[in-house]
Amino acid sequence: MSPHPLIGEMQTERTKWARSTMLYGTINVIARLFLIIASSIVAVEKNLLGSHAGFLVTWVPVLALAVTVVTAIDTWLKPRDKWRGFMEDRDDLTDVLIRAQKTENADATFFDKLTDEFTKLRRRHRTKNVY
């Protein structure tokens, strides 16, 4: 357990933000790959009819619908923007956490300043990345 409650709280938030960074990064990559591949198949539908990949033609209506749905979700969630925001905030919080952990015998004023900085960072994070 950390020696100061503020450090424990910052560690908890950093863990959540790091996990969310990974989640939004993964969602972003998977959604982009799906959109590229599925929209390509939809675009070349007529050329697929006589090819070895002709079986994909039967899936074109489903893929077209899926491209529309995933595009709408991607536009709404903005996983790339959230990924970048979570990464930036995670890194900024790591800097504050390192400063807090380096000072074992700090006075209350020092932790008050860190608390203010952490509060502003958390507020910025929620305003920018969470809705």
C-alpha cells in the first residue's frame, strides 16, 4: 500500500487510464482494418463474381450494412481521439505520480499542490475523453 492516500488514488486512476488506452487503441485498429477490408469487398463485388473469391458476393449486403454500422459507431465513439487522449493523460499522470513517489518526507503543502494538479488533470481527462 502506498504511504499517502493521494499516491494510491493516482495509481488507481493511472491503471484505469492505461487499460482504457489499450482498449481504445485496439478498438481503433480493429475498426479501421474491418472498414478497409469490408468496404473493399463491397466495392469490387461485380469483379468477384467469376473469381475464386466469388463466395464473398453473397456476403456483400451484410458487409455493406456492417460497414455502415461500424462507421457510425466509429464516428460516435471516436476511438482514435480517445486513444490519444487517454495516452496523453496517462503519461501526464505518470509524471505527477513519479514526483509524488520521489518525496517520502514531503510536507502537507507539497501534497496539496499535487492534489490540485491531479484534480485538474482528472477534470481535463473527464471533459476531453469521457462522455
